[in-house]
Amino acid sequence: MEMLSPDAVAIRHGVAARLERLPLTRYQRSIFAVIATAWLFDSIDLGIMTFVLGSIKTEFHLSAAQAGLLGSSSFLGMLAGAAIAGVLADRYGRKPVFQVSMIFWGIGSLLCGFAQDVTWLMVFRVLLGFGMGMEFPIGQSIVSEIVPAKNRGRYVAMLEGFFPIGFIVAGIATYFLLPVIGWRGIFIALSVPAVFVFVVRRAVPESPRWLESAGRIVDADAVVARIEAHVKAALGGAELPAVAPVTNVAPPSHRAAGKASIAQLWTGGYARRTFMIWTLWFFALLGYYGLTTWLGALLQSAGYEVTKSVFYTVLISLAGIPGFMTFAWLIEAWGRKPSCVLTLIGSAAFAYLYGQAAGSHAPVAHLIATGACMQFFFFGMWSVLYAYTPELYPTRARATGSGFASAIGRLGSLLGPSIAGIVLPAMGQGGVFTLGAASFLVAALAVLTLGVETRGRALEEVSV
């Protein structure tokens, strides 16, 4: 009987081929659930500012421009966290960097509750944002590298679906807790889940695709073998499907293991993809956060009391749940590129209409209807964005590519609320939402002209 070395085994039946032929079982779903739980709590922490910004603005007597800077502060941390974590995850692995992000997130949230002035609150929001920025590109990379191609887009999109759920939970929590414990107590309470998530994340394995790309063939084989054993047990001991080859997979020795850098994103066929995805992230997030960070405060400035503004914002945000569910299905049924363009055009149209309704003091029913449609497309956009981005890069640069795309997006996130704070006094709410709509249209044009389709293809097949 022929004895194969680990390298020979990897070349004959590589990690990609072994993972792609596995049925989706409760084991892969359990990995997804752990990552999704962290995503949920991160989203609550990020979304909470939408609901407490008005109260903080009142307590510290902030101008619109100062409130905009505070709303933007966490995105400065996210920009740095996303860029740094992506490179580190491609060099040292997904799992260790994934764990470290929890420390920054938990400590940052705790300290926000003890901030004595707006300057320190901004500093602590930057720290919290750094942890969240580390989280997002690594989480999406792990899910995309473990879930088979036929399910990958839907599950990464569902992962992002925990963002609107977290946003809604943040609103509900604020509605009930703000009158009782204030915004400081809310921030302190949100630091507690970080400990829980830090512990349960230990169950997430290192990405075998990354191990293989880094030349750690024996380790990659061991992780895949454990995954295969878990899947087989979940199937009641049934035999696994035969391994079928995945095309366009170079031997491990030919890969640039441990050499991830931003330069790789601009070489060969990746330059066009990088320009497209950076443009998409920047303008999509500039528009999104320029509007949503201000939703509650804008309603308050329009004359609605605090509890009503929070209630209306939560009600509007509920439409995000069918939004991400619809597009989680649509990206597999129709494709990433057309789905992305549709979400951006829909976001632009209803952001403009909502701005006109809010600025003209339209009836509440009209305001909620246009706002709900806007949030439907907003959260559909997030689902597509996170599913699409990691598929554009090879394993050796996937976290780097996702991280820098997210970092460029966070630059848009950083500028959006600040620009809105400057535009608001001059052009009113209608001007703020028109600016957001224009940002979504620029992002749609970039995808329409430069985007590639990745639906239903193994990650190795879409590498160039």
C-alpha cells in the first residue's frame, strides 16, 4: 500500500477539496453560532450610540458638530483595528487575533460608562471601536473559509444579519434602561458579555485553509480531520462524500505563506477588485453611518421627545430583519453583484424620500414607512457586503483584503456623522439624507462597472 507524506496528501486531497465536499451539519452551524454571538454583542455596542447620542449631547451641552465627532469616534478605532487585525490574521492565524479583539471591546465599553467628559468618552469609544474593527474581517474570513461554497454566501450574509438584530436590541434596551440607569449604566452593562464571548470562542478551530496556505500542512490536516469526524458524527456515522478536486489550487509550497501585505491587494488581477471594493465600502459606510448615527438625534431635533424618538427608530429598524433575510437568499439565487447594486440603489432612493419626510414634518405613518423601506435596503446591503468581500481575495491575503476594505469603510464611517453634523445646520435634514443617497449611488456605480460574480464557486476558483 502506497504511503503518502503529509505534503503529498495535501496536494492530492487539499483542504479546499475536503471541506467543500462536506455536508452542512450542526457542527459547522455551532461554529457559526459562536461567531454570530460575538457579532450580535458587537453590533449592540456599536448601535447603542444611535439611541443615546441625544442624551449625551444634552448632558455635555454639545453642538451638532461636536456630537457628530463623538458619533464618529468609534469608527476611528474600527479603522485601525480592521487594518491591523487583517494583516495579523494572515500572518499569525485567525483564532488568536479573534480572541484578542474581545479584550479591547470589553474594556472600552466598561470605561465609556465612567467617562467624566466628552473627550474621555471619545477616547474610550476609539478603544471599543478598535476591538470591534478587529472582530469583523476575521469573523467573516473564518465563516467563509469553513462553510462550503454552496452555503457560504447565505451564512456570511446571515452573520451580518445579527447587526440589525443587535441594533434593534440596543434600541429596546435603551428604551427600557435609559430612564433607569442612564447611558453610563448601559455602557457598563454591555461590557459583561465580552467575558462570555471570550470563553466560548475557544471552541472555534483555526482556519485549515489558512494553516495550509501558511505551509503548516500537518496542522491543517489535523484540523480538517477533526472537522470531518464531527461532521460524520453529526450524520450518525454515515460515510462522507468522496473528495472531488477543486480547480485552480496551487501546491502549498508555491504560496506566499506568511507574506500578507497591502501590496498583494494591488498586484495582478486584484487591483481592479481592490479599487472596486474600497470604493464600495467607503461610500456605502459614509452614507449609512452619516444617516443612522443621527436617526434618534434628528427625530429629537424635529420635536419628538426622547422616548418617542427611540421608539420610532426601533420601529423603523425592525424592517432590517426581513431585509437581511431577503438578501441572504437573493445573493445565492441571483448573485452577489446584482444583489449588491439593488441594495445600494434601494438605499439611495429611500434615504432621499425619508429625508424629505423628516424634513417636512410629514405624518408619523409616512415617516415610519419610508424609514422602514430605507432600513430594509440598508441591512440588505450589509449582508451582501460582508458575503462578497472575503470572496474576492485568496486565502493568503483574505483577512488582509477584508480588513483593509473594512478600514477604508471605517474612514467613511468616521467622516459620515461629522459631515452630517456640519451639513445639518446649513441644509437641514433633507440635505443630510440627500448627501447619503448620493454616496450610495457612487458605490452602486463602482460595483456595476468593476464588480465580478463569485456566486457558487469555491474560494480557490475565484482566485486570480
